[in-house]
Amino acid sequence: MLPPVTSTPPALKFDMRQARAFVLVAEELHFGRAAERLYMSQPALSRAIRQLEEGVGVPLLERSTRRVRLTPAGDAFAAECRLALGHLGRAVSAAHNAAEGQEGRLRVAYMDFAINGRLPQILQAFRAKHPRVAIDLQFMATALQHPALLEGRIDIGFIIGEFDSPQVVNLLVEQEDFVALLPEGHRLAAMSKVRVGDLATEPFVVGNEATYSSFRTRMFSVCHAAGFFPNIVQQASSTAGILGMVAAGAGVSIFGGSARNLQRTGVVIKPLADARETIPTFAAWVADNPSAVLRRFRDAVLLHAQMR
């Protein structure tokens, strides 16, 4: 089977300056007035239009001592030139906007604690100021964000803990406390605060290793400081899954304080009185990323971090 035949458009034998001159002549239908608008002499404009017609290969204007008018070919050519010049103007604006970070695309990765915490507020404020920036949001566990940043698959990540790499800049965005998630009717649900050791004999619902490895390390450290390792009976891959299993009475959980931002019937949230650690959310990006959009987004993140 023969490959499809493709035609290559002929090389243009005129430039955009000639096209713009022709559009003004088409508007004025008068060489003198068009020449004044172009700040050039009338003979020079006449030569430019002649060269343009030679380049196009057909007459575009009918000239007489009394008037100038467009040929049918000239009328069609003028309409397309207006479109082309308009597109070129928008292309120049787009280039300037992209260079200034006002237009473009930003790839943002996040984990559960970020999206349940301050990240939505940051994104909303940034979108209000930069509506022409397209934001690609990707859910990604902290451990997976590390190589994604270094390989350039994302521009900025929201992770648990700092990414210890000489190539990466880390900015602390938020610190969450640890809380206990209890089923309604649980023996500890009526208490104002719960101690970590109060949960030592309870069945636990926790996030799985694939999604929550960074958080699990911190949560296990809290339990270890209280003298026990949790009895894990169920694991889930999302905050919704953890809350759902707790609501169903499968067990209790230790989680981040951002769970307070979620409404889940059947779950009681209590502060942990003796948990000394916190859950830090950092924004992380590669230091030499040249994106102007990223630079503006970093400024927005920094502003919100300073407000915490």
C-alpha cells in the first residue's frame, strides 16, 4: 500500500510587512492615505504592493487615475491577511505572557494531607490572579514525587517532610497535628482529648504502604513513643477509605488534623494530647527550573506559608 501523498505549501515570496501594507491599502482604497498611516512614501508603497502581487501570482488591486479597488482575489487575500496578522499579534502577546509567567502550564503533584489542607486555598488564589495558566493536578504519594521532580515530570510537589536533595528547594507550607479517628459510640468518643497510649489495644485502620509510606513512618513513631505498635486490621489507599472504615467500626486510626476539614458521618475526631510530633507539608521544586509560571506560583505558595 502506497503512503498517502502530502503536499508541501509553496514558500512565501512576500513578508508580513507587505501583507500589512496591503491590508491598509485595502482599508483605505487610496495609496496616499495608506502611505501616511505607514509612515512611508507613496512610490515605496506602490512598489511594495507590486512585489506582493508578483509573490502571490495574481492581481490584487485594480488601479486607475480615479480610484483603487480590490479584485475578487484581493478581497479574499485581504480577509486572510487580517486573520493571519491577528493570529501573529496574539502569538506575540502569548509569548510575552509566557515569559512573564502570566500564561502557560503548571504541573502540580499533591498527596492527601495537602489537598485536605491549605493547597485548595493556594490554588484558588493563584487561579484568580492568573486565569490563563493551566494547572495540571496529579495525585501522587510523597515517595513517588521525589523522582518525578528530578525527572521533570512535575514542576512542583506537595510532600510530607523535606526532600533532601541538593537540586531541590523546600518550603514549609503547613504543619498538622496528629488526631485520633474514632467510630461514633466508641468508649473514648466522649473524652475531650485522647492519649496515644489509650489506643494501644485497639484495632487500627491505616493508609497502605504504597500511598502513605511517609506518613506511616511518622505515625508509627508516635505509637512507638507511647510504647506500642498498632494492631493493623485494615488498610486503605485514600483518606475517604480510612474514614469510611472507621465509620463502619473496623477500627480506630491516627491521622492528620486536616481530617477536621472533611465531613464524615460516623467518625469522631479527637486531638491527641501527648503526640509531640507534627506532620509537615512542604512545597518542593527543582532549583534550576526556568519556568516563569512556576516562579509566580512559588510566590503564591510563599505568601500563604507566611500567613500560617
